[in-house]
Amino acid sequence: MVFLKLAIKSLKNRIFATTLTVISIALSVSLLLSVERAKRAAEEGFTQTISKTDLIVGARSGPLQLILYTVFNMGNATHNISYESYEDIKKIPAIEWTIPYSLGDGHRGFRVVGTNQDFFKYYHYRGDRKVEFSQGGEFRDLWDVVLGAEVARKLGYKLGSRVVVAHGVTKGEGIQEHDDKPFVVAGILEPTGTPLDRAVYMSLEGMEALHVDWQEGAAPTADKIIPREQLTKDKLKVHSITAFFVGAKSRIETLKLQREINTYKEEPLLAIIPGVTLSELWQGLSFVEGVLRIISWMVVLVGFMAMLIALTTALNERRREMAILRAVGAKSRQIVGLLVFESTLLTALGIALGVFLSWGLVAVLKPWIESEFGLYLVGPWFTSRELIYLVITLIGGTVIGLIPALRAQSLALKDGLSVKL
Amino acid sequence: MASSNILIEIRDLQYIYPGQATPTLKIPEFSIVRGEQLFLYGPSGTGKTTLLEMLSGVLKPSQGSLKILGCDFVKMSDSERDSFRAEHMGYVFQNFNLIPYLTVQENIELPLHLSAARRARLGSVDTEMVIRALCGNLGIGDLLGKKVGELSVGQQQRVAVARALLGKPDLLLADEPTSALDTDHREKFLKLMFELSDLYGTTVVFVSHDRSMEKLFSRSISLDSINKVG
């Protein structure tokens, strides 16, 4: 116990260096934990971009492509699904609900999604969260649009603003604007921290109305334009959609349902389970996570180096102290023990401070991170992986402490009791 | 048995520093009697400190035999010699005897924490009282709670003596402990030290290159006369 007291008093005696060392370890540890936490939040956010949807169905392509253009607003579908097939599949008894998705147009770099009221009813993300409105409400009229939170914020739109949709998704000015058929903002969504924030939503009929007078994929000539006023919802017939989301009556039936859709005779379709594909996609991104982790371990290593320097520098001044301890009967391995104990104590203090620091940061910055980056810091304060990291750090600190300790031992043996300083 | 009166017995002792060809010390025969106050004279660099460190058990003799209280240091392990030192010896350095971040009392108590045997030698369970009495005798009774940095050099040396003599050790080794003191204080310091070592029956081995204090000791010997190097 005398060594515990000696270690504590000796560290207190060098309070400035001790504090700096502890802080440098604490910063490293809190960085390591924060990266881990951000990674967890990102993974959670990513795999929970869509939830409660059992299947996503599109024209036959790759699962990644399908999930990218439906859930992440990235890339394009190569084919559409005929509306008849959609109606047909909807009738399968195991299906509880569907959300149709029609893509292809954009508005100033944001994607336009044609869907129906079921989108507001059944689309879930992050567990059981639903799409909600911050202003206005669902699209009712043919020319109504609902904006994702980021679209409204970036473009400064309010309820009643006029929106002109461009053909094809383009940044900035559209190549071909549907400027003969402007839309009106009827609702603005609450921020969700998902790609939902970055899209414009309208009815399937609205989407159809944009292209009703188009022929062979080209804009109509002036004489063939059907004016906006002549179009009403019931006059328009939806021909195709790009994809649809499926909720099964019971989860158990999902696989059977998936097989049924994949072997649908009338049209080649692809049904994917979003959770599975999302995890696969995340695995594909895990190198980023690996890089982040390597960086944090580097920082931990730098923290250790700072400790090594601090301890080694102090060592020379402490040779006298070691000789006194030897003279009163301390064994040289007790001196090694004392120094290793000191470094372990410093590391432990650093870890404790680091843990509280990262918790404090999370508590303080949580709202800002959520609104600014869409990273939801959910989940437990501590995971077993983080605990393992902390144990590794503690062991690392002890091992680093061994270096000056063994040096002190060899010095003590060389010096004997007559330290010549 | 006549030898029971002999505390330290040296025979054909040699010490060669690692990497050196010739021994620093080579003592064919030498002994120290229990209870004596030995003044060991030698100019700097003649192996005084080497001898002290061997007597204390920090250095292990290269050859020969060194028996203290009948225990042969040559045959003991490093750790056994460390324990032996903690139990049986006190050591006073030339200066810087005290650990700066401990109080005077904590410095004095150090050997008790390192050796249960040393604690047992106190002869009383009330450590506090024993320390008070000892320090009272040394004239440092009022300094116990102070920090080392607040003490004068003379006071520090007396604290070192208190630590060395706590628990009535068999042997007190001193490496020029008075060289930092002025002449008046030197004499006072030595007289005080002898008073207590007499009281406790502690043998004193004192090395110095300065012969001015020689007359106060019960025996004085020049290292040259026993060290047969070269």
C-alpha cells in the first residue's frame, strides 16, 4: 500500500505534467469513443433509412441498384414496371400495403417522386417513425407537391411557392423544363435525417400529367401541347411506375412473397428485402469505418507517446528518489512496480476522463449533430466493443509504462545508491 | 563464542565493476565489531562508496565472502539482500536523503512500510510515539508534519538519521553525511548520532575523505590499509 501512496503523492508532486498526460490520454480516448459512436450512429441511421418495409420491388436489375434509386435517390432505373403488373401483384393476399414510386424527373438537383397517399401512411424509417409535416399537408390536387425538409430549406420555398419540374434529374437548370405545367407547394415535411429530406413528392397522376403529351420520349411540339387547365386527375391514366414498397401481412411470409414476385410470369421483376441489402451495402462502406478507426488508434498511440516522454523525462530527476527507496530496502522489482503502477494510474485516469468527455460531448452536441448531419446518436452509452477498446488502452498504457520502469531498474542497478547527477 | 561479537566479517572480498579489468576493491581480511563507531577514511575514488554499497547489499561482491550477522551476502539473492537491508540497516547519504513530496514523518516511516521485520523491531505498536521520541532526541520533534523543502540541510540530515535509526537497526551506514554541514554543526550532529546509536546498540560505519572528525569515533581506519588493489 505504501507504493500506492508513493505513486499518488509523486504524481501530485508533478501535477502539471501529470495533468497534461492525463488530458492527452483522455482526448485520445474520447476521440476513439466518439468515432466508434459516430460509426454506430451512421450504421444505425443507414440501415434504418427505411423500416417496416418487407420488400422493395422494381424491374429486374441488381439489388444494390434498386435500393440506391428507391431509398437513396441515387442512380436511375433501367426499366419501369407496368401499372397492370403492379395492380396485379397488389392483389396477392399476403400483401398488406404497397407504396408506388415513380421516378425520372427532378427539380433543381432534387429528385421528384411520384407516389400516392399510402406513402404518408406506410413509409417508416428508424423503427416506427413516420413522415410528418412541418407545414401544410398531403398533395390533394393534381398540381400539388410536398417538399422534403432540405429541399424547402435550400431553395427557400414556402407553402404556395411555384415549382417547375425538369425532365431528368439535373443539377441547376434543367435541360428540358416542364415549364408549361408548374406545381404548387402544398406541404413541407419535417426533417428526418434520411434521403427523404432531399426529394419532392407528387401524385402519380401529377407525374403522368407532365408527360401526357410527350411522344417517344420527346417534348411535344407547340401544336401538340395539352394545356394544364384541360388536365384533371380522373382523365389521366397511370401507365407505369418505377418501383414499389411492400408491407407483408406477416413477416414470416416475406420470403415466400419474395419468391412469388421474383418468379412473376408477366414481367421480369426483382423483389429485395431492404434490411439485408442495406447491411450488404454498409459492409461495402466499412473501409471508411476502418480508416476512421485506424486514425483514432493513431491518436491513442500519440497519447501514449506523450506519456512515455513525460515519464522518461521525469525519470532522470527521479533517480535520486529511486536510490533513496533502494537504500531503505525497496527491491528493484518494487521500483519497476511503482513506475508501472503510476503509468497505469495515469492511463486509468485518462480513460475515465475520456469516457466522461465523450459522454459530455454527446450530451451537449446531440441536438446539433442530429439537425446538422442527420446522425442520430441512439443506442447504449457503452457497447462491449468500446469496453474492449478501453481495456486494450489500459493494457497499452501499462506496457508503455514498462519502458521507463525497466530503464529505471537498469539505472538503479548501475547507479547503486550513489547517483551522480 | 568470540565471533558472536563480530558484526561484519570480510574475507578475500573483491569487487570488479562490469566491463573493468581490475578490481576496485580487494580486501583480504577485515572485520567490524558490534557496537563500534568506525571511521573509514579514504580520498575520493578509492572505493569508499563501493565498499558501503557492498555492505548495504546493493552491490553483490564479485568474489570472496562478506558475512553480516553470520549471513553470507555472496550467497544471497538480490531480493534477499534487499530484505536484509530493510530489516537490519539504516543508510544516510551525503545529501538529498529525503523524498521531496513526502512529509518528514512519512519519510521517516518509509522503512517500516517496506519491512514487517523492521516494524517488529520497533518494540512498540505505537509507531507515532516511537517516532516522536526519536525525533525529540534529535531535536526535530516539531518538524514532523513539515514538507521536506521547508527544512535546512542540517535538519534534513537529522531526519535522515532518524529514519536510519528507527527500529534500532544493527548497522548504520553513512556516506559523508556531514560534508554539507559547517564544522560546529558537524560535531553536534555526530555526537547526537552516537548518543542514539549507543543507546540502540547500533554499529556505525562512516566513510569520509575529511579526517577532521576522526577523533570522535571509537576506531579510525584508512581504506588504503585494508584495500590491497594493485
